[in-house]
Amino acid sequence: MFALALGIALPASGATVPAPRPDPAAYRELANQIIHDANRVREITSQIDAAVARIADLQEQIARTRQQLDSTRSEIERHREAIRKRAALIYTHARSPQVVLTIARIEDVSTGTQYAESATISDVAAVEKLTRIAETIDRHRVELESEHDDQTQQRDSLQRAKTLLGTTTIEQRKLLDRLVTVTIMGKSAVTSEQITAWFESRSTHYQLVRGTTIADLATLFVEEGIAEHVRGDVAFAQAVLETGWFAHALDSNFGGIGACDECTGEIPFPTPRDGVRGQIQMLRNYADPASRAENLANPPAPGIYGSDPIAAATSYDTFFAKGRVPTWNLMGNGNWATSTEYSVKVLSLYFDMVAFAAGHT
């Protein structure tokens, strides 16, 4: 299905597989579908968590309701037992001469009987009232158990949907990786002019320092990318993701460098070029196992590695992930960002950029 959607011809048995024709628009759609499905998995997970919490709450309510019902029924039985004993006593007194002889006055028999009959009436009324209460509690129990069953079915259905969607997303990721691998190192496939036109076609509000324009920034990414042999066009797409289309870029940190889930801020850079340079140098460190401070086109960015040249060089040269991530397909999951969809989000923007450039040559 995806092969047809991407326009890849399926060869006959034994035939040589032709190299697929690059189709950035189709790649973009596949990447967007992965992002959509991953977001849907998160939504389903939240729904499952809510259902599980509700099931636990219902179980507690059902347990309390059953206790109330048992207690009420026990109270009903206590009153009924009192009625039975009193009735037996009245019957015995009414038919036993021996009992009558032991009573001093005949009025005492009458009064005792009246008292027993009055107590019996009170117990009967209590039984009727408690029976109504028990019936209400039991109806509530049935409603709770019915909702519990519904929530359990919903949880199980959501779990199946999550499993299926999760499997689909994994297969989509594998397919995207097979169809296209985007290296971090290399030459930009999109020019700074095309990058600018793509961004401006979105009519997005942005904030850059010192009157810097998007055209200026695109040029910086391509220039700094050429200097370090890093693909500046993809780095620009990363910057779009990290800054929300440069809506939050007044600190000239375009790569979210120094930001983390628990952090309160990120590293500010003195100029846009410094911010781009730091991002490009870090990308090279992730991708190039031979990257060293001595073979950089410019000294390591002091905002990241410190102002002491020797310490900065040591910090750059001992980077923990040096050469570990040669392609953008591997970004995320702890490489640059924690998000499992980080690479796909960057690539989606990049494929959109390339598709735009292809249609506006």
C-alpha cells in the first residue's frame, strides 16, 4: 500500500529492484502520518489511564455499596427476628393460663400486650423503610457494576487499538527509514533562497534580534553548514521545530541547546551567527566520529563549551555521543531530544521544504 502511495514500482520476481524516485511530498505525508498516529497513541494512552482510574474508583464504590447493602439487610433481619420473637411471645401469653396466673392484675396483661403490639408495629415500619433503602442501594450497585463493565470493555477496546496503532507506527517508521535516509553531514539540497521562500510562504510571525530577516538566517545556516560539511537546510528545519517557526528566537538559540524537560531556560547566544554556529558544530559532533576542535572551521562555540579555548576543545573532543547519530532518522530518543518522534517531526518539515522547492524552481 505504501509502496504504491510513494510511487515505487514493485519488481517482478527475480527482477532487479530499481532505485525509488525521490518523492519528498509522499515522504512528508508518511512522516505526518507517523506523527499523527504517535499523537493518537498518546491520546489513547491518556484515555486508558482515565478508564483504569475510573474502574478503580468504581470498584471502591461497589465494595462500599455492597457493605452498605449487607449492613442494611442485616438490620432488616434483626428487626424481623424481633418481630418473630415478639409474635411468639404474644401468642404464648394469649394461650397460656399459667402465664396469666403469674400476672398480678389483668390490666398488666393488657398493657404488656399493647406494648408488644406497638413495638411490633414500629419494627414492621422499620423493616419497610430499610427495605426501601436496601432496594435503592441495590439499584445503585447494579448501576455501578454496569458502568464498571462498560469501562472495562472500553479499556480493553482502547488497549487493542493502542496495540494495533503502535504496531502500525513502528512499521511506518521502518518504511520511512528504508525509503529515505537523511544524513546529518553533507551538502544542503535546498538553497538559502528556496529556504526563505518556503518559510515566507507560510506567512508565519517570527522574532529575531537586530533586525535579522529569515533570508539572513537561511544564509547563515547554509554558510555555517558548508563550513562544517553539515546539511544546513535540515538544520534550518530543526530550528523551525525547536523555536516554533522562530516565534521564540530572541536569544538566538535556534536548536534548543541547553533546554531539557526539567530545565527553566536554555543557552543564549550573542548573535544569530553564534547560535547557528553552535547548532551546526553540535550536529557535526553527533554525526562525525572524527570531529575534533582542531578540525572545526571555527573554534568551539563558547556559549556551549566555555570561553577557555583549551577547556572548550576538551569538552568538544570528549562529547559523549560523538559520531553516534550519522542520520536524522536516528535523532530523538535521547539523541538531542527525548521525544520519540523528534526525527520524524524534523524530517516532515524538511520534506515539506524540499517539496516546495521542487515545485517552485
